[in-house]
Amino acid sequence: MKKYFKYISAFALVAIAAMSLTSCGEKSLGETIFPDVTDELDPNSYTYKFDKWLQQNYLNEYNLDFQYKLQDNETNMNYNLEPATLTNSIDLAVLAKYMWFDVYEEVSGSKEFVKMYGPRILMLVGSPAINPQTGTIIVGLAEGGIKVTLLHVNSMNPLNIYGLNSDYFHTMHHEFTHILHQTKSIPREFQLISLGRYDALNWQDRNAGVVHSLGFVTPYGSSEIREDFAEICANYITLTDEQWARVWLEAGRGYATDGDEDSEEMSNLTYYCFYYFENNDASTDENKKYLGENNVVENEDGTYIYKNMYQRGVAPITQGEDGQYYDAKGVRCDDSGFVLDANGNRVPIQVFPVEDKDGVDGVAVLVRPTMLPSSTSSVSRFMAFSNV
């Protein structure tokens, strides 16, 4: 009984002190500077027409709060962020409605799919969130199955379809997939496909061609299972046929990287990363098409070079006392980091036969999670793949 009395007494003292502070505050500070917030739109506001449109097309339709006026308490305070511009916010709001919500509604047959699985908050931020430790940027976030944040909005060009796909629609579908994770588990079979080949710490240093050869669609997808799943779904919807063709081509190859070969010369050349070509021959019609017909030149010794692709030195590039530039291994370079020969010309990348050392059939890995009827649309196949 004494213990309970102590707690009650302590609570009473805190309550009395709070009442005293409130009374004192009202006398010395006057009326509150935080007026009651209302949901009513102000017809005199500069943004009234846009706010009204958002209310009708997002809030009323999907019970979604579209936030474009930056609220610091809704963001991660560890990042220095800036608000999205009104012009880009309007463009992205219209595009997202047409290319995201309306598409899902059309494919699923009703608004119920997006109402059930969609976010409750869609927030726009003008700048990206930059991680100074890894040098990577965050362009989208999904939080708790409720909120999706799209960053980097101020760099959006509504006339660049490739930029829209890579920076915004890709992010939308990626983050939506994470929301689905909250209610639909990733199939166990998928989780076992690439087990042991993920790299959560150094994925940003992986070359796209290298991860394709390992069966990942992007370097970020090679970081962990959840990101792998989301990247496949997002890229499945947004990549063009030409972009997928390159992924498949590189997925069917192995790779060589710096230090794989015995010879120091080979090691320096492979530092830039070149791929294992079919039959170890860069002169085949397929490989010439991939490299560019005019980029493949045969040397007298039977090897081939990329005519317009050049070796890079090992970073960092520094300027010596003689005014010349050198890489970390002391190899002469130009100020852009390209290796120079004795005459001061950039050295082309040479194609050598290399062993396929990854031991992974990248095409087979990519095909396994997407073996669905090719006659259906990408979004339909994504929904089926996601088991929705």
C-alpha cells in the first residue's frame, strides 16, 4: 500500500506543478502561437487548386495523404533535406496518379487493390538523402507499410521518360513491393536462389555487368533478399525491351576483375572490368552488335580492342611534380584518369579470353522468379509473382 501511495503522491505533485506552469505561462506569454489546425482548405491559398485536386484524387479516392510541403518532423533529421518545388510536385502528383494508381486499378479491376495494399501517406522531398559513409543516395523509402517517401524530386525532368522510370516510377514500384512485404511474405523458394551471393556492405561497389552475371538485376538488388525481390519487381515493370536485352546478355557471361589473372598486365586491364564473351571471341556478330560494330578492332596478334573505350587508372589520380598525372600504381594517366601510352594517347581496353570464374548461370537465376505467362502485362505478372 505504501508503494501505491508514493506513486499517487508523485503523480499529484507533477500535476500541480504542470498546472502552475500552465497558469504562469498564460499570464506571461499570452495566447498560444500554435493555433488549431484545420483540414479545411483555404480558397485564398496560392496552392488551393492543387490542394483541392489532391484532396479529390488521393484523399477521397484512396484515403491517402499526399504531402509535398516539407514537414521536418516527418523526415529523418540526420539528413539535410530541402522541400520539393511546387511545379515538380504538381507534375509528379499527376504522373503518379496516372502511371501508378490508375494502372494498378486497371489491372486489378478496382480501386480496392490499392486501397488495401497502398500507402496511407505519400511524401515528396526535393533533394536526395546522401549517405556520406558509402557515397550512396536514397531516392525512396517505405516505412511500416504506411508511408512512401519520394526524394530527389527537384531534379525531375517530366520530358525524360528514361529518367522518370529510373528515378521515380522504379522507386514507386520498388517501395510498393516493400509494402506488400508487410502482408505477403517473400516465397521461401526465392529466398534460397541467391543465398550466399549477397553483399550488404559493398553492393555499391559492384559493377552492373558483374551482378547481372550473378543473377541480380541491379547492384542494389545484390545487397539482400528483400531488395533483390523489390528490384526484380520494379525493373520488371519499368525496363524497356532493349534494357532487358542487355541484362540478359550480361547475365549469360562471367566476369574477371582486378587480380583474377596471373599476369600484372592482365590484372591492370581487367581492373576496368570486361566481360566473358561467348566463345571467348569479341569478333562474333552478337558481340560486335553489343560492343558496337565500329568499336571492335582486331590486333595483329589476333586479340581485339574496344576502339572507343579506354583503360582507367587505379584511383586516386594525383598530379606529380613533373606536372603529369599518375594513378595509385604510378601508371601515367590524363587528368580524367585514363591510362596513357608512351605517346600520350589513351590506351584502348583489350579483350582477352577469360575464364568464367563466378560459376553462376545468371540467366537461369533471373528466369526462375519470373517464369510466368509472357502474354500477360508486366504489372499483371508482377502481381502474380507477388502472390497478391
